Amino acid sequence: MRRVAAFTLFEVLAMLLVVSMGLLAAIGLFIHANRLAARAEGQLTGMATAMSIAYDPQPFFRNPELAAQAGWTAPPSLSASPYSHDAAGFVNGYYVTRKEGSVAADIVAGAAGAVEARSVRVDVEVFESQGGTRVASFSTRLLRVKP
């Protein structure tokens, strides 16, 4: 009687179990990597939006009507005391808040009592949606010069 080389049923089931565990682990790793990539992309575009809004107090290409519809207003006169400006609205699909403020000690140059320039602190926060999770935040100091 000739013996044929073959796998037993138990060996085949064990091999299927090991292969299926490996495939499940690979699929889980792929799903986790996609989530991390989406979060990183959100943080990248959120930070770019925050930096853009920090330096541009009235986005939307200087179109006052479009800016007003989106909730953005121009900052006050440099001589305003106390100097403060808050704005919020949607930009690049994110809800953005921008706070700009300064105290009298931040006046950099003034001739005969007129304020020509002033240092201001700008804080920008970017959220997924209004009342949503914060994606990015950015703070800086700027020098506002009278036009």
C-alpha cells in the first residue's frame, strides 16, 4: 500500500486560522493608518488656515460684502483705547475665531499724540465646526501701522 503525502484536516484549519489572523491585523493597520493620515491632513490645513487668518484680519480677498456675510469685520482704528477686535466665521471649511488685542503700553510710535503704529497680540483658533473639536491654534504679535 502506497502512502500519499497530504495535510490533515487539523493542519489545514490551523493554517487558515493563522492566515486569517494576519489578514485581520493588516486590515486593522490599514484602517488606523488612514485615520492618522486624515487627522494629519486636518491639522496641516487647520494650521495653514490659522496662520493665514492671523496675518489677514479680514479674509476673502478684501471684499467687504463677502467678508461681512461670513462674519468678518475690519479691525478698529489704531488709536482706539482699549484696542481689541474679535471676529469669527467659516474659512476653508473650518470655523475660525480670531482675537486681536493691545494695551496702551504697546504703542510703538506716536507723533504729537497720534498713534502711528502699535504692537498687537493675535490669537487664532481653528475648529472642525462651530462648537466642534479644536484642530489648530496659533498666536503671534504683529505690528499694525497706520495706512
